[in-house]
Amino acid sequence: MYNVVTEQSSLEDIRKAFDELNHKMEELEEKEPKDENSKEYEAWEAECEALAVRSETLMTWIDRKMTAGL
């Protein structure tokens, strides 16, 4: 999956986790099920949403660290 990081992790580690997450999102986009009414699509959509939430969190942490000059 992606690097396990917390808000206390270094800026570099958070950026690495963010890059890995973006790569995972790109891979997931390529695997979008055709049938939007299928259970596979529901699972795919849930995974996309979870990754999007994680991405927002990582972006917030990156912004905070950059603002703080860390």
C-alpha cells in the first residue's frame, strides 16, 4: 500500500507517501469496472473515496509543514 506516516512524520516521508498514494490512485483509475451497478464498482468507488480522503489529509500535513518551515 503506501508508507505509514503520521502528522509528526518528516515532510520528506509525507511527500513520499503522497506520491505513492497518487500512483495507487492512477492504477485504480485504470481498473474502473464498466458496470456502475455492480458490487465490484461499489468496492472500487469506496476504495477511490478512501484514497481521496487520505490524499487530502496528506496534502494538509504537507501544507502545515511547509508553512511552519519544517
